[in-house]
Amino acid sequence: MHQAPDADDILDLAGQVRQPTIEGLPGGYRYGVTRYADVILQEAFRDRFDDLQVALEDFRPTLGELRAGGGGRTVFVRRFDESLGNMVDESDRDDEQTDRTIWGKQNITIAKAIGFDRHTEPVSKARSHEIDMFGKGSPARPFPGVAVEMEWNNKDPFFDRDLINFQALHHEGAIAVGVIVTRGPELQSLISGVMRSKDGGFKYGSSSTHWDKLVPRVNLGGGECPLLLIGIEPDRIDGIELARRVRRKLDEAEALRESWRDAYPKWGNAKPVYEALRNEALAMMPPVAEQ
């Protein structure tokens, strides 16, 4: 009797997040693509692809910077933006009149008109929200370009804003690929519930922007814009070993809480040991002042 294949074997919906098909992307990140965004970047926007690779290779936040955080654009996010912003186009070096600036924060305005031949009337004009980093296709022909948003620690609805904006700009021919950079799943699992804010709470909660909040949104309707998703993982963070030690100690405390009946007659005897382990772990990484 013929057995029907599993849905996972035949389902390949357009717009679903897949592994990249190209090689050579910088290490220390989780990658996902839709609609062959990686191939489009490599083959049609090679200079912007090279720019992005250099910025990702040079991006190394420190554990201290993660602990300090800060409002708005944190120091290492600004550093990433600046690494792109400092790049220039080298194709017209002899032309002093050419603006060789390629990357920068941009609002894109799209205006439409309707009419007959030369007699038209404007019917709409819309302005996008500010894109963190917009890379021109080329100095002479900026559109379509590449849009990059880093959502390090915003509320997760910011992903919806980015995806809607990318879809609209792609539909109008303003961008060819949208790039979203955020915390990767391994990094989120490691630092959530580990790093405390100055008020005693914990940073990097589950409702903030990270990989596992982004991918389901894309898979449920991320739009027709090709997307490159980049998750920052622990190997990108200098000094991350302290966080790993704290996490191991916290995991030890949780393991005791779940299996206390194996070693103690009642929870009242196990609780002080559990609390001591947990307090020891948290004391290894006390809150620091925000930058």
C-alpha cells in the first residue's frame, strides 16, 4: 500500500524561513532566509553583501555592554550602525562630484499620481519610518537598496513594524532585501533570567525582540520581501563565559528544586539549599548601572 509522504517532506511554502544556501557567512550567528534573500544579496548586490559581511565579522559586543544596556540605541548597536555608515563606494574614486556615501539612516518617501499623459494629479504620498541602515544599490542608482534593522531589545511588536515596512517598500521597488538582526536563540536562553537591571528585575525577557519571536511572525506571513534574518549567538560576545557559569549554577538550583524529594524528607529542608545556590549564582553577576 502506498504511504503518503509526511507534510514536512512536501510542504515548502513561499516565505518560510529556510537555511541559507550560500556559504562563507561570518560565524557566531544563526541565519535564516526567505525567498532566496542570501542569493539575491550575493549575486545582485555583491558590494552591499560584502559590506554587511564585514560589519558582522567586526561586531563583538562585550558582556559588560550587555549587562549595562541603556535606553535607545545601545553602545554596541550604534557601533554596528557606524561600521556600515563609514563604508564608502570605491567604484568612482576619480569622480570628485560623486557622493560615495552608501549606508545611512533614511526615511523613504513614495508619491503617486494619476492622470492622462502629462496631465496628472497627485493622489498619495507616504513616508516610511526611519530605517536603521539603508544601503544604496549604487551611488548613481540608490533604488532598490538593502534595508537593515537591528532589534536588540525592543518590545517584540517592533518586528511587526519592520516586516510591514519591508513589505511595503519592496512592493514599491525601494528595497530588494530586508535584513533583521536580533538576539539568537542560544544567546536568549543563556542570558534571560541571568542579567539583572538596576531595579532588581531581569533583562532580556521572553516578550522582547529575539529569534524565537521573529521566526514565527515571518512564517505566519512575513510578506513578499526577501528577508535575511540574523541571530547574534554567544560566541559573538566577548566575556560570555561568566554568563555561562551563572547559568550553570542557576540550572543546578532548578534541578534541585525539581528533584528535592530524592534527597530531602520535605521541601522545608531543601528550600534553604536551593535559595543559597540561586543567591550564589546571582551574586556572581550583580546589576550594573545602565549606560
